[in-house]
Amino acid sequence: MGKLGGLSASTAKDYVLDAREKLNVAKAPMDGRKLVMAPTSETAMLKTDLFIKANERGDTMGLRDASLGAKVYGFDPYMSQNVTGGNSEISVAFHRTAFALVMRPLAIPMGAKEAAVESYKGFGIRVVKDYDVTYKRDVVSLDVLYGVKTLDANRAVLITAAAS
């Protein structure tokens, strides 16, 4: 997995373009690229002309949705508050084939009177409802079984920035 560092408002565009170049060199397909930014990195990106002058980009998605919804240099952009590593924020640019998420439905417990397994677009969740006689309350349990794996580290680039 490639690595870049030091994202700020003045360097945000360069880092995204450098990440794009690394994925291009690694021959990652153009379609299906994602950019997941940490909060401070997202703020740095939002301060660039790419978003300030969104009306000059050739589409109006960002203006209509007031979001990061439009592609950024070939990436679908997202923000996550869960991408930090110690004293740095970590953003990642990747092709969807870099990682895998696998989910499998869990079996319904034999003693469960109200239970179901629901699936949506390949994601499964088990829902079990019961009554706790000791505490006199309903209990609802939501369970998932999943696994994640890096399939091709060459199709992902880490972008790190020191946390302020």
C-alpha cells in the first residue's frame, strides 16, 4: 500500500492527484475508486477551489446536494470519523477491489420466539427479540458475522496528516 503524508488546504489537491497517480501506475481500474477522508482532511479538501468553485467543474451535484457527492479527480469522496491512527489522521484512496468485506447470516437461536435474519444487498443481520424477566424489559439483539481482508494493497494509498 502506498503512503503519502501532510494534508493541508494548500496541499490537498496535490495529495489526491498523487494518490490517483499511484493507483494509475498500479493499473487500478478508473471506475470504482473511493476516497475516505478523516475530518481534518475533509476540511482541507473543502477549502480547495475544487469545492469552493464547484459550479466551474462542469456539474452541479455538489451545489445541489451541498455534499461531497460529486467525483473528485475520479474518486467518490466520503468522510469518516473513524480513520485515525495515534497522533495522525489517516485518509485512504482505493479501488473497490483493494479490500473485501464478507458477511454471513447467523442461525436463529433454537429458543427464540421472535427472531429473523434480514439481508440487504448482501449484508445480513440477525434480529432476536426476547423478554428479560429479571429486569422486566424487552431485549433486542442485533448480530452480524463479518470478515475483512486486503486483497490487493497496490490498489490503495494511505494519506496521513498530523492531528492538530
